[in-house]
Amino acid sequence: NPVSFYAIGKLASENYMRIFSKFGISAIALRLFNVYGPGQNMDNLKQGMLSIYMAQAINSNAITVKGSLERFRDFVYIDDVVDAFDKAYQKTNENDFFGVYNICSGFKTHVKELIDLIKKHHYSPVKINVIDGTPGDQFGIFGSSWRAKVDLSWQATEVLDTGLYKMMQWAINQKK
């Protein structure tokens, strides 16, 4: 039951693919959760909670949080996402196949936990400013990838602490 225009659009596209599969066109929808990792656009401060907070920490040693520190997300590392696409592509060789898969870690990470990890891997102290949230922002979302594990033999393997460290090192090197 989508609660946003964005989600309604995603569900509509999945339904189109489901119908196409009845005409012999294999289709797979991957529902990507909060993807992060090296190579992410660190200049766009309107997308990706993790990259926004990390960029703020690197650029100004301060993070502005819009909304509660108790909000939560499910973060999945880019290498795991690439692996999911590869396994999904292999599955499309089956005629008339249709599937929808959550590509997620399956772990709920609160904003406070995320910020603590950023601070842990940052080279300087980071100040945290909490302000009012943006109207319409989801409080929290996390998923289950059990269907991807069963049908695609896929599951996320990168731990957030390690993946965030790799991304932080990459981002700091980009600033040099």
C-alpha cells in the first residue's frame, strides 16, 4: 500500500513488468534500499542520507540532521547491489519469469547509529545539529531479502561499519 507518489510509480512499473512476463518477456524488479559506497555523488546533498551526512562531516566537521535521531533506514553496499544485478540477470534466462526482490541488508540502522559510525571513521570531531524534519519524510524503513536469497542465491554481505569506512576513505581521497 504505497503512501507516496514515488512508491506508487515504482509499484506501477512492477505491475507493467508482471503483465509483460505473461507475453514471454522475463522481467525482474529489484527494489534497492539505501545504496552507498565509493563513487557516490558527494556533491548532491539532496539524495542519500549516508552520503549527505558524510559529505557534511568531511566538508565542515558538522552534520545537520533533519528530524529525529531515532529515524531508521536499511543501508546496502554498492558491491552487494552489483552482485544482485548479476544474479538477477542470470535468472532472466528463464522464459516467462517475473520476480520482485528487495535488495537490502535487512538491518534497521537508526540515524544516531549512522552518525556514530561516521564520527568513528572521521579524522576530526564532528558537531551534530538536529533541526525539524522535512514534512512527508518517512520515519523509517528496512526490508527483508529472504526472497532474493531463495530465488537468486543473493544476500548482502558487507557490514555497514566496514562499508562506511571504505566509502569514507574514498571520499576523503577525492577531496585531496
